[in-house]
Amino acid sequence: KSLPQLNEQIITQLWDVKNELKECEAGPPNDPKGTKQFLIEILKRFNDQINSLSSGELINPENVFSQLRAEFKKWNDHLNHTKPTFCSLKEFSKNYRGRELLGFSNYRMFEWVLQDQVATLKKSAIELLSAIKDIILKQFKDVSYKCFRNYSVLQNITETKINNIQSSQEDKTEQRISEQFEMENMVYTQDPIYLNILNEISEETFSEEQLPVFDIKSKYSEMLQAYYEIVVQRMADQLPMMISFFMLKQTAHLLSTDMLSLLDGADVSELLSEATEVGTRRRDLHARLDRLTAAQKALNDFI
């Protein structure tokens, strides 16, 4: 009478042991060929997850693009909240008038005003880069832990690679940001774009036909405001795209390629060496699975 109940208990325990084994993951085989193949498989799984992460798939509990978008929004808000109110004609003439006589315009002074204002954004741009680096670094290390948590040597090597590549990419991105700000010193945009923005903020409507007689100081404040609006729109898009490309997309590609170098002459046994408790637990679970399976088979002969 007790055998059916005992059988149910064995089935329940078998289910629990199998679930624990899934959490424990299969260990590397004992033969060298099988061990090398096992290493290839877990490296491939890691690379697949890193590339999927960079493509926007939800690999970790925290959505990386959701976090990046939040930081990029802060950058856009900063650009909008720090827009200057450019000085009036009287202040401009007092503060920025060059050697020209009254009635003449000095374009170099116009450039200096814009260049000085744009230069104030560089510090915030570098801070944005640092914040994005921290987010991506954590995401990559989370994937590393998830894929290699049982193999401390492999995990340490991977995290070192992640740190080195991210550091190199951060230097490269910071250089690109500096180049972007140097290019902004050129003060350039297409005429139709400039006129379109100027018409939006001005009480008058201007066209390209008016350009030869348009250079009047009374409009300098609006002209400065129009061009700075173009700079803000340009920076709001270009810096997030630049940082995402170098710090996430390109880093994922470089890391995936570098991970494959572990297959070239590496000590596979050392890379796949497990923590003692992990191997012990797996052996105990396999032994329990064998005993419970044998017990279930024996009971089936009676029931």
C-alpha cells in the first residue's frame, strides 16, 4: 500500500534534483577533445549574448538601451536648459566690438561668441561618456558572470579583457568628442537650415535673396540664437550615436573577436577549472539522480 506513495516521493525528488542540475550546469567532459569542444560552446554562447546585448535584445534583467536612453535624455535636457540668452545689440557692441568703425560688422566676433558658448558643453559631454561606460561595463560583466560563473579563471580573464577594451574605447571616444568640438569651431551649417531656424525664432521672414543685405547688427542676437539651436540639435543626436557606436557596438565586436583568441594554444583545463564546491555539488547531484532513477525502476517492477 505504501509503494505508490513512495513512488510519488521519488518522482518529486527526481524533479528537484534535475532542476538543481540545470542550475548547476553541465561540467566539462573528461576527455581533451570533449573539453575543447565544451570551451568552444560556452565561448560561442558568451559571444552570442554580447552581440545580442549590443543589438538591443533583453539579455540582462536591466535593459541596457533603456538605461542609455535615460542618460541621453539627461544630455538633451542639459543642452536645452543651458541655452544662453544672447546679448542685445548694445551689449554686443560694448563687449565684442573689434577695430571696425561704427556701422561695420565683425564676423570674427560673431564666431567667438558661439565658440565660447559651445566650449562650455564639453565637460558635460565627457561626463556623459563616463556614465555610459559604467552602464555598459556592468552589463558586459553581468553576461560574463552568467556564462562563466563556475569557471573563475575564465571569468577573470574575460573581465580583464572587458576592462581593457572599454578603457581603450573610452580614450578613442573621448578623442572623437574632442574632434567634434573642434569641428564646431568652424561655425557651419547649410544656408536653408540656418534660414529655417532663424525664421522660426524671428518676427520677420527672411529668404536667401535677402542675404547680401542681411548682415546687420540689430539681428545679431537672433542670428546667434538660431545658429546655437542648430548646434544643440546636432549635439543632441551625434554624441549619443558616437558614444553608442564606440562604447557598445564596437566594444562588443572587439570583445567577441578577442575571446576567440583563447582557443589558440590555451590551457583548456586551466580555463575550465571549477571551484571545488561546484564540482562536488554536481557529482553529489548526479549520484542522487542515479540512486533515485534506480529506485524508481525497482518500484516500477512491483507496482
